[in-house]
Amino acid sequence: MAKTNSLVVKRRATKSVVSVFRFLFLLGMCYLFLFPIFYMFSVAIADPSVANDPLSIWIPSKLSLYPFKIAVEVLDYYKSVFLTSRIAVFSTICTLLSCSLAGYGISRFEFLGKKLVLTIVFLTIIVPPQVLLTSQYINFRYFDFGGLLKLLKPVIGKDSIYLLDSAWTFILPSLFANGLRGGLFIYIFKQFFDGLPKELEEAGRIDGCGTFGIFWKIMLPQAVPAIVTVLLFSFVWHWNDYYSSSVFFTSGTKPLQVMLNGFSVALSQGGYTIGGVEISKYEERMFTMAGALLTVLPPLIIYVIAQRKFTESVERSGIVG
């Protein structure tokens, strides 16, 4: 009896120790991931008068929305967020439509060159986008619909269209399943459709559905987990893209990430002062953190709202590691 009680005590002690270490581990991981957001928030809401106070980094003694006011002006926030939203929303919709069709076609149909097409899809995942950026820039600088405008030049009076500095530089590739991470999204849909039983399609054919009807009415509604995964990843990647945006947008209103990268320069060139005194580096940090918080806020809100659905969709769509 005493031996049994001793074993029970040991098991409980071991379980308690494991629980404590698990809690400390999760607490440390939460700190690593949440610290940047907490730092941005605490610095951004502080009043510029307490900018030199080291404690204000953690708990501001005086609160103010003035840093957000300056950040909105420097970022040209309303125009920039509207442009970024257009790029992210329309590119994501086009990506969903084109990549789901491509993934379904590769998964369900046998055709000549299928292995070659699948190889090209994998190459779009492996090859860095920087390799293709020069050719993409030239294509959008002198966009001619594959030479069609050159044939129509006597009628329309020009042989190309200038698409730089517009959302079309992201929307058009997404429309043809070649947008940001397009190859990865095609593969996600392919893997998901591979796991669906072919009896669903056979039942659809018996009911009189054509190929597109089977895809639209039967297969696509079954692919909700893959759709949610692609939707969130595509939206966030388009929202946070800096490299391609900095190349395609050189003048006028630019996406938020490009505007944020030049925040310090725009702040100094704008001649901003506080009480007639030049802005210090501590105050500049406040304004920069306010701008960064405004930039990450929309996708952060979307993730918080859709977090549970997103986690379930990632598990069901097969993305691991």
C-alpha cells in the first residue's frame, strides 16, 4: 500500500513539474512573438513629451494620439491603405479562382505534358521571384497583350500600355495563377483535390453536370479548408510585399510597405517639429512605431477574427513544418 502511494505521489510530482515547464515554455514563446507588437503599441501611444523617459517604453506615463496623426500624414495613409487593400483583395480573389482551377485540372485530368506542367509549378515555387523581376518590370512598362496592341497600332495609335504604378502589376499575374506564391497555392489545391473521392464527380455527371459545373458546384464547396488557407496567406503576402512593390511603384501613391520603408526620410524632409523644436531620435521612434502599427493592424485584425478557422484549414490542407 505504501509503495502504491509513493508511485502516485511521484506521478503527480512529475506531472506537476512537466506542467510548470510547459507553462514556462509557452510563456517564453508568447513573449518572443508578442513583444514586438507590445513594444510598437506602448511606444506609439506615448506622448512626445515623455519620449526621453526610459520607462515610457513599457508603461507610458502620458498618453497621446499625436504620433498616429503624424504617421497618417507621413504615410499618406488613407490613399496608401486604399491602394494596398485593392492590391491585396483583388489579387487574392484572382488567385483563388485561377489557382483552384489549375490545381483541380492537374489533380483530376490526364493530358499530354502533365508532368511537365507540374514541374513548371514546382519551379515557380523554387525559383526566387527576384530572378524574374527584371523581365516583369519590362513587361509592365511596355505591356502589349502579347503583341496584340502592335497589330492594332494603326487603329488605337499606340503599341503598349504603361501599367507600372498601378494595382494591375499584381492583379494580372494573379488572374493567370502566376501571382505571389502562385505555384504554392496551385500545389495546395492539387493536394486537397487529390484527397477527395472521385465518386463525387461521378455522382455529378449522373445528375447532368458538366466539367465546370462539377468543379463549381461540387468540388469547390468541398475545398473550403484550402480556400481559407490560400485566402489568408495570399492576402497577408500581398499586403506585406515590399520587394516587388518597391520595383513596380516608383512615383505617386505607393503601397504601405514601401511608404513605411521611407518613413524616416519622409519625416525629415517634411520639416516636422514639436513646439518649433526639431524632432529628436526618440520622438522619431514614436512616429515610426505608430506608422508600423498602422501598417500591420489590418492583417492582424483579420488573423485574430479568422484564427481558429485558419488553424483548422492549415491542418486539413496538408501544410506542415
